[in-house]
Amino acid sequence: MSRKIVHLAIGKPKEYLWNNKSTKSAIGKSSVDAIIVKKDRIVGDEVADHRFHGGLDRVVCFYPYEHYAYWEKEFQRKLPLPAFGENITATDMMEEEVCIGDIFKIGDAVLQITEGRVPCATISNYNEEKQFLKKLVETTWSGYFFRVLEEGTITLDSEITLLEKHPKEITVAFATQILFHEKQNKKAIEDILSVDALSEDWRNRFLKML
């Protein structure tokens, strides 16, 4: 396994005109050589809507690089990184390969996976592809979030090391599949809720489904 960072990005909310409506979003991020990760934020990175972004459980947004090839083939065009507003784009960390609660050392920061990402229409609007959100939900390839256990700096050549695999081994792909497509699967929901590292937002979502 050669986990490798492909891209790092940060950004602040900007005004967009989508469907003749003015919207604020921080999806449009700029490339950087390093990010400084704090417990509650990435320095220089902000969110527009605190209901769905930010907070201690969602400090770092991650997207697997491998999916870009699929989306580029699907939409017959090159997608600029980061098309999903992610902070880190990297290889060998796809949703089916990592689990909620897994702890990684990236650079000198220590991060823990907390939840998959629930995408919204912003992804379709920003990339000017009407079908993007629908297809993202179908595939469940929406990326995921980390909380920060130890603050630090992450650079483009930082190594990614798995420090601890969560014993429950509930993959991000599995949890996202249940949340998006199998809302009646009580056993699966209970299994996901047994993960102590699950974010508060996702815990509430799954409790409501029960």
C-alpha cells in the first residue's frame, strides 16, 4: 500500500451565482504546499454553512484521488482538483478501505475518521454538472471527514501511516451505503452506532433512522 498525498487545499467562503441565486460556499479551494491542522480548524480554511460543515468532528475533508478517473470518464471532461472542496486528496484510502474510527498519522498531525460526507447540490453547481449529486449518492463515493487528535502540519510529501485500525471495522463505504440507501437495516444501524468514534451528527442521523 502506498498512500500518497496528491493535493492539498484551503479556502474561504465566496459568493457564487447558481441558478440565478446568490450563494455563499467555501467549496472553491486553492492549492497549497502545506496545511496547518488545529483541533478546531485548518488555518486559513473556513466554512460557509456551519450546519453541514466544520465543527470538531469535521475539521479535515478528505477525498480519494482514484475516484477522479471515474468521474472524468463519466462526464467526459477533466475535473480540477479539488472538485469536491476537499482539503486532502490522496491515494489508497478509498471509502471501502478505511473505517470510521481509524487513526492516521499524516505529517506530524494525528487524525481520526469520524463520518462519511453527505454531499449537497453545491457539488453539482460548482462543477457545472447537473447529475453530479445524484451520481455521487448512487455510488456513495462522497469522501469523508477527520477529527484532529494531535495538531500538526501536513505537507505534500507527508507520509500517511495507519496508527490504529478501529476494532469494529465499519468501513466508511458501509456506513454511507446504509445512510443513503438502506435506512431500514436495523442491524447495520446498530452496528454503526456501536462505533464510539462516530461523529455526533452521524450518530443523531442513525438514531433518527432507528
